[in-house]
Amino acid sequence: MQTRVLTGITTSGTPHLGNYVGAIRPAIGASRRADVDAFFFLADYHALIKCGDAARVERSRLEIAATWLAAGLDPARVTFYRQSDIPEIPELTWFLTCVTAKGLLNRAHAYKAAVDRNNETGEDPDAGVTAGLYMYPVLMAADILAFDAHKVPVGRDQIQHIEMARDIGQRFSHLYGQDFFVLPEVAIEEDVATLPGLDGRKMSKSYDNTIPLFEGGAKGLREAIMRIVTDSRAPGEPKDPDSSALYTIFRAFADDAESAAYRQALVDGIGWGEAKQRLFERIEAELAPMRERYDALIAKPAAIEEILRAGAAKARAVATPKLATIREAIGLRAMGVAPAAKADKPAAAKAGKAPRFASFRDGDAGFRFRLFAADGEELLLSMPFADPKAAGTLQQRIRQLGQAAVLREDGDVLVLELDGEAVARTPQSDDELLARLRDALEQLAAQD
């Protein structure tokens, strides 16, 4: 059985060396495995959230598509498409929006960070926050759920979005009485290289410290490498490889023997200029053939367009029947057509649904759990715990207490306390939610 792996590439900039080493090269390598069904898409809807420059988005779509193809992505082996060519994605986004709790979106890291920045500067909390930024997690959920992706490779800062996609998918399926989606799992590439940039910090467009991948040709690559910051040690003086950005970058392109030789040259006192030249030559040996393919692709955008349209047709072959099933299930069917029977969902099963806990890992913050009502509405979110066993013990205590659990108002939310310590919070505070929470706690106590 193949594992479907889905990767999105935001089209808001020009790829650099760090993108190649950290994302492009390992993803293409993984796509060649027989047990992987790889989906790659140009996330041009997501780009609109970050970039309002139409020419930049348009150029980025071309450059990024050409980069991935030049680096070895095989469109015959994978499904390679533009997000904006799949109308089922915005349609599913709206369906999911209609069941997604505002409280869930309030906790999204990007939105919270924007609000925190505004609060620090005395601005209105939502100043400069667009609905696109706020709804980003729902669009990302639709990207994933439309294609039943099993795994989504992301950085640690994106783990929350995958957890939210799972929550949104579960709630939708719960409300409409059938399992519509494969629930995705996070795939963290722990051993993926992170390259330092020109100034020693992580290579990033945000720091303007990147080394171009293809832009500027060999000349641009060499000029960038020659600008990498080094210390003042002269030729003949030993250099410390472990603190050298040159050595870190070299290792990302060389085998063990080459890396060992380069390391020894630094220890023996090679001059920085010569060390940079050797680094350029090693990187250029890998990039030159790809750059030639890249230049040929950029010169024929119609050929890239054809590849992406063919990829969109493959992607829609998956998404279109899924959305047809969902439209039928939610009542958007042709007039006079009887609803299809829900497979393996007898009426008695729905009546037997009950409140439930759902545990998850919240990135580096630790382990949390949510309490959902019988209809899937989120009622509580726990504080983070370093130990998952502690989170499980707390769930058991809440079950035992039932309605005897202490709830108090804290601003616009309710806080559940144990032993005088806040251990969980509600998404908001109102009489209806309080009543539902009390009812859920009573049901949990009855189950225990």
C-alpha cells in the first residue's frame, strides 16, 4: 500500500540554496520511493495572503515550478499541480469554514502572533489582520483533506496546522455522520539540513541573507559565496570547522570523504578566499546541470503550463468525486434525488455518541487534550503538559469529578480548576456553552 504524501510550496519568492537543501532535494528523493504517492502543489492561494504584488506571484509560480522540475521532480511519477487550478479546494474550504469554531482559529499561531504584535505597539488587536490570514488554517485543511493525504511534511512551526486540519475534518465527519476524510499525520524531517546564510544566521529571505539557487547563474552563486561572513584569521592560521558556515554548507553537498578533506584544510589554515572558492566549485558541480535544465524550462513557460494542467487533471480525478460525495451528504444535491444511504452508520449509532477527549502534541509546548461535545463542538482545551501521562491522569480526574469540577470566569473564557490550579479553558464564555460543558461533564462521570 502506498502512503500519500502532500507537499505545498508557497509561490511568493525565488528559491534559494537553503530551500534546495532543506526541502526540494529531500522531497524529490522521497517521491521516488515505490511506497510513496507524492502530491506537490504550488500554493498560489496561500501566496496571496503574504504578497499583494501580482507580478511577483506570477513570476514566482514560473520560477518555482521550473526549479522543482529542473531539480528532478518527475511529473509522470507524481501529481504536480497549482492550487488555483483545483476549484474543489475553495469549495471544500467553505464547507469546512461552516463547521469550524472561531475559538479554534483564534488560537492559530500566525493570528495570535499578529495580535500580540499589535497589542505591544498599542494598535487595535486586529489592525492589519486580513480574513485570509485568519482563515489560513481552513484553507490548509482543505488542501490536505481534499486528497486524503496520509502524511504532510512540515516544519515544527506548522505542526499546529496539521492538528487543526485533523480537528476540522473530524468535526465535519461527526456532524454529517460519516467518515469523509483520511486524517493526516505530521511528518517531521529531523535530519534535514538547515543552512546558514551570508551572516551566519539561518538562510532566510526574511534576513536577506540568502544564496541564490539559479538566479544570476554561476557568477551570482560565486559572488554570494564570496560574501559569506568569516572571522579575521589569516591564511596559515587554523580555522574552527565547527563554527564555520562554509563547512556547514560544504557538508550539505559533499560526501563523507570530501567533507573530511575540507575540514582538514580548514584546520591546516587554508585562506578564507580559497576555502570559499572550493565551496563554490563543489556546489556548482551539483547545480550546473540543473541550472541548464532550469534555463531551458524558463524559456518555454508553455511547456510548464502543460505539465501543470496535466497534473491538475490527475489531482481533480481524486478531488472531484470526493466533493460530489460531500455535496450530496450536506444536502447540495439535485432536486428530486433521494439522499444516498450512509454506509455502516446505523441510526442507533448516532444516538449513542458521547463527549470524548482527544489528546495531541502541541509542538514544543508539550502535550494537550481537548474535550469535545457529542456533536463535535470543542468545549475545553487543556494547558500543555511535559508528560503525556500527566495529561491522561488529568482526563481521568475530570471524568471522576463530573459536574463537581470547579469552573470560573477568566475574562472572556471559563477556566476549569483542579486543586486551585487552572488546567483547561473553554473557547469562550456564555450560558449556552456552560450548560453544554456541564452536561458533557455529567455524561463523562456516568461513563467512568
